[in-house]
Amino acid sequence: CPAGTTSVAGATTCQITQSQAESGIAPGEEKVVIAAALKLTGMNVAQFESVKVQFIDGIATTIDVPKERVFITKVTQSSRRRLASGVEVKYEVQQNAGETGLLDKVSAMAQPAKLNTLVTAVKAKAAQSGISTLANLAISAAVTAPPSTTVTVCGPGKRFDTTAQPTPKCVNCAAGKFKENAGSAESECNLCAVHTAS
């Protein structure tokens, strides 16, 4: 299959991968994003997945950008202590060419008022969609790390090469490595499995 696509056993066509569909970045493309992360205490991964669309909508509303520019990149369960169990959500907001002020908008999510607005918005949007699982949950949000400065994200099969001349750019993963999802780091180009090649 071409880079960034996959197929099930016996299939006659290759389809776009889920991670590529969620990132909005196709093979060969590169986009600039602001990367950030939040922890939602009081819910688990399954509960989050049921309202992922509403969460994206809530983030977009809170920082005032179109929801089509917000993407969830990773969701993990955080449960070191029972009372602090929750979900860590990593997300990205795509930055348009020449756009300014987006980093400040995403950074403002650290303000308690903004976090409360987010939780309220997600619950309201879930209720509007007929999802009642969050109604009685005591959910709180916290920023787990400050937003990254702008990051160039490459499509599947590519990594961002800071040494490329004359300017840094997305390049193919090295021979013998592959990358199914969008990302930028060399470490995201993984070694091919035994009996396979790139």
C-alpha cells in the first residue's frame, strides 16, 4: 500500500489510516500546529471517546478557532492514584499561513476560567447530542504541559528534517523505516517488521 494507507487481509484496495484521517494531513503534506495537552480528572478513556467530537468543538469554541483545525493526537488513561484518575488528552491546533496570536490563544487555556468554560461547553454539547453519561460527573481540567511553540507536522511516511537545505522540510523516512501517522520526529519513523520493507 502507498505510505499513509493500509488494508485488511484480503482487501483489494488501500484505505487512508484512521490516524491520518484524524490529523487532516495526507502523505507528502506538512502543516504548522500548536501542540498542547490537558488532563481531564473524573472520567475514563471510554467516556472521553464517547464525547471526543464535543471535546474538539469545546476546544475550538474556547480558543475561538474553527473546529476543523483542532485534532486529538493521543488519549491515555492516567490513574496513578485512584482519586487523581483521569484522562490525558494531547491535541493540536493548526496554524494558518501568516496567522499570529494562535500560541497566545492556546496558552490562555491554562487559565482556570478557560478550563471551566471548556468543561461546561463539553457537557452542554454532549447533552445537546443526547449523551447523558457526563451529566453527573465531577470533571475538572488542568494543563499538563505548556503549549509547544509552532511545530511542523509531516504527513504519514514523512519526518521533519531540520538539517535540510536550503530550508528545513518534510522528507521521506529513511530506508527500512515507516510512519503510519502524522508527526514530525525522527523517532516516529519506526523500523519495518521482519519480512517487510519500505
